[in-house]
Amino acid sequence: MPIGAKLASKSASSGVGESRSAAAGRARALADPSRPLLDVRGVTIQYKTQRHLVTATYRVGFNVLQADRFVLLGPSGCGKSTLLKAVGGYLQPTEGDIRLKGELITEPGPDRIMVFQEFDQLLPWKTVLENVIFPLKTTRTLNAKAAEERAMHYIKKVNLTKFAHSYPHTLSGGMKQRVAIARGMAMEPDILLMDEPFAALDALTRTRMQDELLALWDETQFTVLFVTHSIPEAIKIGSRILLLSPHPGQVKAEINSVPRGQENSNEAAALSREIHEMLFTDQIEENSNA
Ligand SMILES: Nc1ncnc2c1ncn2[C@@H]1O[C@H](COP(=O)(O)OP(=O)(O)O)[C@@H](O)[C@H]1O
Ligand SMILES: [Mg+2]
């Protein structure tokens, strides 16, 4: 159960414990007439288990602008999935708040759609087309014909038109992920939330899926919040990267990635080294505290 939400949002708004860069970032955001699409401020999330209180993230703040490819990068257990679930509205922060277009997020909604890593996120008894149509029917006022047209449009975008009437068990892992992405995009959410969507794929398929996602972005410029623990993937996918420290996750740095298509450049290699170093510093601190 999340605790102390009200109390903490007060201290977050007074700026207690915030880094100077976070405060400067907010000042910039306020000065900017195009306010951020997603505004995450001072977010601490705790899990209460039977024996412990686990702090998954500690006073994390960041802004996602329209058409950003915003990446949350950090080692396993630093609270990336927790943050994404909170943006999805599945978890409430203990402290701080999360706003989409200025509105406080209190529950899940069709304006934020999640794509997960697992291959079993499709309904096995429904075809590709039916899987993509299903959430359109349950949450939208589209009639059957319009829903089918919308679904086919996005199935085409992920190059699966020929498989529209196939069942998930006949598809490869990469194809299933493409269906999940088409299903998410068909909802036309304000923001697409992707939790290590390619982590379970083989290396070649993973590279191809990254390229496809970027090609889709070139076409439609959707806003995506993308979670990964892979530095090369973060540099390739992200326009901006939020680097989180190990457990509990805190903001270590917010970094601009290299320009699109430059992921193999010297600049990208330098950025990769810089990120490695930042993560490695944490490792030393952790060990010396142990
Ligand atoms: N349901 C839960 N109950 C208790 N602790 C949890 C739960 N989910 C995650 N955690 C803990 O919160 C921390 C962050 O987890 P998670 O957000 O899954 O990290 P990441 O996605 O970065 O690997 C971890 O220490 C994890 O063990
Ligand atoms: Mg995770």
C-alpha cells in the first residue's frame, strides 16, 4: 500500500531536498509556454511487504515533452518498472506527483498504454486483428468497422498485414512484440509506455525491432517513455536519457542522446563510456558501504 501521499506531495512542492538542477529544470519548464506532456515531480515509491518497507524510487523528477523518446536507464532493481507502472496509474507514489497534461494521474487510462517485455501479453484465443481491436472496442466509442480499419492501419505499420488472421502461437517472439506495439499504438495514447519491450528477443531481432520502432517514430512522432537497462539501446532509442542510480532509484543525470542514426559514432561511444563510468562510481560506493 502506498503511504503518506498527501504529506509528501507538500514537501515536494516546497522543493525540500531537490537538487538545484531539478529546480532549474522546473523553472525552464514553467518559462516554456508548451508545458511538458508528462511531469514527474519528487516521486518516491515504496512497497510495503509483510516484513519490510521497500523504497523502490526516491524523489525522482523528470519532464517528458511531446514527441520525446524518453528513456529510463538504470541497473536491474533501480525502480524503472515501478516508475512506469506509476505513470500508467497502476501504483500511487508515496511522495510527489505525476501529471499528464497537467492532470494528476490517479488511475490507469487509455491515454497511457503499456507494452511489456513478455511474449504472452496477447490473448492466445484471438487472432492478431482481434487482439488489436479488443481494447479499441472496450475503451472507445469506435464502431466495429472503424475499429477494424484503425487496427488494420497499425497492423500494416508494423508489417504484419499478412498475419492479421493468424493466432499468436504461430508467430515468432518479434512478431508478437510487433502486435503488442500495434495494439498500443492503435489506441493512439498520449504516451506509449514500453518496459524493456525487446529484452527477451535474440540480438538480431532486437536490433531490427529497434530500427522498426524508430522508423515508426519518424512517421508518427509519438511520445514514448522507454525503459531499458542496456546502455547501447538507451543511446539508440532515446532522444533523452534519465540515468537512475541503483536501488533505491534516484536521478543520477539527465542526458541528451546522440542524434538519430548516430548510435555507432565516436560521440555515441564516448557517451556510452560516460554512462558506464557514472554507473561504475555507484558500484564502488555500494561496495565500500557493504
Ligand atoms: N510488488 C513488489 N513488492 C515488493 N517489492 C517490490 C515489488 N515490485 C518491485 N519491488 C522492489 O522494488 C525495487 C524496484 O523494482 P523494479 O521497479 O522492478 O526495478 P527495475 O524495473 O528497475 O528492475 C526492487 O528492489 C524490487 O525488488
Ligand atoms: Mg523492470
